[in-house]
Amino acid sequence: MTTKDPVTKTTLWVVVAVVLALAVGALAGWFARSGEVQDLEDRIAASEEESATDEPAAPAEPETDTAPVEPPAEEEPAEEDEEPVDVPVAAERVPAIITAVDTSGSTVRLEADYIQFLTGDEAADAATAHGDESPPPNDYYIVNDNPALREFPVQEGISVVTVVNDDGTSDPAGHTLTLDEWVDRITGPNADAFRSSFYWITVSEATITTIEQQYLP
């Protein structure tokens, strides 16, 4: 009958103890790593939940030009056609020879030949230029180089100053006739006497408003 060696039994138990210790250590490490992994997974899940609940960031506003914008210029209204304004024509007093009198209508009309009545140096110069005596007799000279004739209506109701009497004789002081009386005389038997001297006529707005005969010595 054989007996086991006590040394061998001791060695065997030591080996078993080491193996068990290694096994326990390995299991403890595995459990520790499992816990870290689970903790990491829990953290990731929590982070994802927080991200899901966060409100999305507002989009950035586009940049705009802050320079002031001037309003468009207002168009000026088109000018309306203005009605013509009557500009008063200044009356003119001119010397003229009465060449015709028209009484056929309701208004008396005169035909006039404008002349130049010159005195002094102007009369002398004009007489010289026309080859006449210079200075001229009685110190006046009549120039009638423009043959144009003009016709105007006579304003009703005016008076006429004449230097001829009814019989055709001269009246240097002159006297006044109504327009109808003067027309009767300048178209009557002594018409040449009433036309022997020129008249000063005032024309205003194409109408004769005054008639005054000039006395000539």
C-alpha cells in the first residue's frame, strides 16, 4: 500500500488557488468593463435626448444695405396749354392824309395814307435829300415815300377838330364838329378843302379814336 506525498498535495492546492484567483480577477474585470460600457451608452442616450428637445436655432437674417434709399423724383405735371393773354396795344397818334371815307356800313371807315411831318433841321435835311428848296418854306416839310394805305373803323360818337369852315375857307383856330357833321363836309361840295390838309389820327386797338386836322399856312 502506497501513500501520497504531502508536498505534492500542497503544490496542487496552491495551483488550484492561483487558478481560482485568476478566474475571479478576470470575472471582476469583465464586470467592471461591462459597467463602463453601460455607463457610456447611458450617457450617449441622454445626450441624444437633450439634443432632440433643443429648439432649432433661428436662421441668420440676410444682410441688408443700410444706406438710405432716396424716394423716386416726382414727375412734374405737364404744363397745360395756357390761354393767350391779350396784351393791350399802345395807342399811336400819327399824321395821315384821308384818301377815302366809307359810309356804306353801320360804322364809318376811313382810308388813311401815313406821312412824315417834319420841322426844323429834319425838314431841311429831308427837303435837301428830295431835291427841294431847303430850308423849306414855313419851316415844315411833308415826306410821303411809303404808298401803303390803311383802313380803320372810326369809334362812334367822337368829335372831329377841323380848320376849314363850311364854305371851304380856312379857320386857323379850328373848331369842333360831330363825326356825322364832319363826314357830311368831307364828302360834300367842299370836300377838297377838308382834304387839303392832313389829319392827326389816334389809332387804338385798330380803331380810330380821335381826328384832328392840322392847320398849314
